[in-house]
Amino acid sequence: MKPEMQQKVILRVVSKFLIPFILLFALYVQWHGDFGPGGGFQAGVILAAAFILYGLIFGVQKLRRVVPAWVTRSCLSLGVLTYAGVGVATLLMGGNFLDYNVLSHVPTHGQHLGILLVEIGVGVTVASAMITIFVAFAGQDR
Amino acid sequence: MVLLLFMLATGIAIVRLRDLFAVVMLTGIFSLLGAAIYVVMDAVDVAFTEAAVGAGVSTVLMLGTLALTTSKEKIPSVSFSWAGMLLVVVTGGVLIYGTLDMPAYGDKDAPINQHVVPRYLEKSGEEIDLPNVVTSVLASYRGYDTLGETFVIFTAAIGVLAIIGRRRRKKYASSDVGGKNGSDKPAKEGLS
């Protein structure tokens, strides 16, 4: 966004140090949402925050080299498709739409699988939506 | 109570300040205070979302907007009007009157605590078998709602792309095309 931001050594080093931990925390929130606070939405936002931090410090051009436009755009729809696809899958397997019980022989296992897939769908869509919006705002040079 | 007072002070400061950079920072603080209130009310999942979205990402997006526009608010030319003040006070009064009917926070006789909440708390252990009931309500019992929310976010990103992303592409396209083929194509794109 601003060229002088790329000169700050402390910001560059600290953000490089922090970004892996933010990514790890996002994954933790994604997979641990069944047991503690969190879930797909929060994980997606935190994941996007790591990329946005990278974009703020190193510039949008470099961020676009890490996640090109086609990646965020296809992930944007991929997440929604995953969610709705789980619903269609349950329909095809003889249940109602988004009725996870039919996904496995044991109903609770089916529920676990369904919730896991659905949360991944939410996380993917939210993360790519946030990155897309950030790049749309920060990528223009007036 | 202290948190609510802090939120009130922040809100008044947001209204009074003309420096939009400070206003954006204060809205971030406002969201953080809101997240703290949710933690006090034991709604950790909501607090998580509020802290990440309200205090984090939306502040960055607002700063990005300020970088594109200006960081000083224009002083409005309209002076104080008593009719507007009356309208605001009456509307606020009606809204507060509307909340008087609502059950108090944590009231065990409230309708939601009579049917839905005990049902979820008792049965989700056998039906879903997840320790976090919030997740099972969000993703399974209310799966349709969450699907709708995901579509809302999808639509929001598509909308931003359609409004802002397009102008940028047109600029690139017109400069590219103008360099190669002359001034014929950009005019057509402007029409379509």
C-alpha cells in the first residue's frame, strides 16, 4: 500500500516472525472448533488476517504473488460449493438436505463428518472473501 | 457496567471527532469493548468473531478506504435543527419502549429458555456428540442458517469485486487496448 512501509525493518522482521503462528492458530481454531470456542468463520478471518498482514507490510503486489486472483476467486466459490455439496450428498444418500446422520453408519460419526466438512467450507469462503475485499481496497492506487 | 460506560464514551468520541483516522481507531476499540462484554456474558464464540472481524479486519479495511479517500471529515453546512432533534429523541424513545417487553438477560422464564435451549443442551450430547454445543447448533441444527450466512459473505465479496474490482480492470484494459489497437475498443467497453 505505502512504499515507506516496506522500509521498516522492525515491522518486516516481527511480521515474518508472527505470520506462521497466526496461520497455525487459524488451523487450530478451524480443527478445534468442535471442542472449544471457534469454528470455520473465526478460523477463516484469522487466516485472512495473516495474509492481510503480509499484504500490509510487503505490499499488495507480493501478496498477489502468494495468492493470485484466481486462487481466491475459485476458493470463494469452492467453500460455498463444499457446504452446499454436503447438503446434496446427504440428499443423494437418502436423507434430508444437510441431514448429516446418513453420512456414516453411526449417526454421530456422520454428524462429526458433516460438521467438519461444513466448517471447512465456511472457513475457505470467509478467508478468501476477506482477502478479496482487502486486495480490492488496497490494490488500487487512487 | 464499566465496559458499557467505556463503550458510551467511545461512541460519543466517534460522533464528535472530525479526524477520521482517530475515528477508525476508536471503532476498533469499540468492537474490542463489545468483545469483552460478550466474554462477560459467556458468549465466547461471538466474542471471538467480534474481536477478529470488528476490531481486526474491518479496521484494516476502513484504513484502506481512508488511504483511497481522505482522512478529514467535512464540516456539515446544516446547522442544529430542533425538528431533527425531536425526531431522533422520539425514535429512540420508541425503540427503548420496544425493549421493555423483552425478557431480562438470563431470565429462566424467557420463551427461548423454555423450549429450544433445554432441548439442545439435553439432546445434543446423544445426537451430535460434540463437547461444544455452539458448534453443533450452528453447523447441524441451524445448518440452513449458516449456509445462508456463507452465501451472504460470498455475495459480499462478489459485490465488492463487481463495484471496485471492475473499475481497476477497466483502467488496465483501456490502457492496454489503447496502446495496441487505438481508441476504438475502450469506447465500446464504456458503453457495455
